Amino acid sequence: MLNNRISIGSIAIGTILTVFAVLTFLPFYYVVLTSISDPHAVKEGELLLWPKGFDLNAYEVILNNDRFITSFINTINRTVLGLIVSLSLQLSFAYVLSKRYLPGQKQLMLYIIITMLFQGGIIPTYLIVRGTGLIDTIWALVIPSAISTWNVILLKSFFDNIPDSMEESAKIDGANDWVIFYRIYVPLSTASVATIGLFIAVTNWNSYMDAVIYIHSSELQVLQIFLRDMVVQMEMATLLGDMGVLSETSSLSVRTASIFLVALPIIIVYPFIQKYFVKGVMLGAVKG
């Protein structure tokens, strides 16, 4: 009887999760099908189950757009720099906080938790960024968001799992804190580093508002700004009947092709770190 209940419960949970997975996948599936279908055979809002014809002209239009290439390179630079800077600072900060012998550790933890609940706001942050001369530079997209309190607390919980005896043995052998950090703590926390690294990379890749506020030059704009401008321009071209690129392809095809190309790098990277991501999430769940 118990096995039957477990089986029925497992089937119900599996069915619910499958439905949610399908619903989550459908928008991406729609974007891919629309981008490769015949642009003159697809109407906006139409549900597609399979491609209508085959046409890659929308991808050709996007890939031949100099602004897309520039924005793509800027986003890669921003993501790589953001990942290096943020991960270095957050790992170092979490390592320090994990030391029970740190004077004022509890007070420092309370301070950083308060920053999770109360933030300075957009205007004070903008004034600080402008005052430090970061406006219209790529560092304006990297430095203000370099520290995530949530990530620091999560990393600290991983470091707390490492036995103190390992640090004591290393110090007996003459290792200093830098050696202990880079040779012991970081290698033993690969899952957590990969998990937090994924969070940081996706956040930097998808960030939009900071580029709107801090970046004025078109040469430094990122992909999310390109997508916004492209959608607005396509909508205006359709509204005013301006042909141009729309004579060869449709606004909808170009938009969906752009969305797919923007999401593609993260989709490619994720499978390689998925096992670390799952392990890192489970470690964080077990820590009490």
C-alpha cells in the first residue's frame, strides 16, 4: 500500500514538473521556429509547432549589423571582467568572514546583511559612479555590482564546511593566508565557485538598467540595449511602412533571431558547468 502511494505521488510530481518544463521551454521553442521560418508565412502571436518553410535571412541581417557585433563584443568584455572582478572580491570577502577568530565577525555579518535589506538607491549610486569618473566606461558596468551580499553569504557557508584542521596543518607547514586561500579553500570549493560564477556571468550578460544609466556612447552599449533599440526601430519601420531590411525579411523574424543569438552563448556554456551548479545548490541546501 505504501509503495502504491509513493508511486502515485512520484508520478504526480513528475507530471507536474514535466508540464512546467514544457511551459518554460515553449517560448524559446517559439523564438527558434519563428526565426528560421519563412518570414512572410509567420504572423506575430501565431503558435508554431514546426517551422513554416526555412529561411535564415534574419540571421544574415543581424550578423551583418556592425552595431550588433560591437554590442556583442562589449557584452563579452563586460561579462568576463565582471566575472573576474566579482568572483575575486566575493571569494576573498567570504574567506575572511568564515574565520571565527576574526575580530568583530558577528558585527560585520550583521552589517552586510543590512545591505541586503536597505540599499542606497539609484540616484546616490549614480552620483558615486559619476564622482569617481566611471561614467561612460566599461568599469561603470563592473565595479558598482562587483559585490553581491547574497553570493558572499553563500560562499561563506561553503567555506564553513572546510575543517579548521586543514588550515592549521597548512600553517604548521609555513603557509600564509594567501596560500591557504588559493591552494586549499578555492580548489575544495569548485562546486560553489562554479555556481556563483554562473550567477555572476548570467547577471552581467543580461543586465540592462545599469547600461541605460551609466553608458551614453553607442560604441560601449551592450546587447540588451541593442535589442531594445532594434525592437523600437523595427516597430517604427513597420508602423511607418519603411521597407529597407523589411523588404527581405520581417520585423518578427529579425527580433526572434536577435533574441536567439543573444541567449545562445549562455545556453552553450551552461551544460559544461551544470554538474557543478547542481552540486553547489545541494551543498548550500544542506548547510545549516
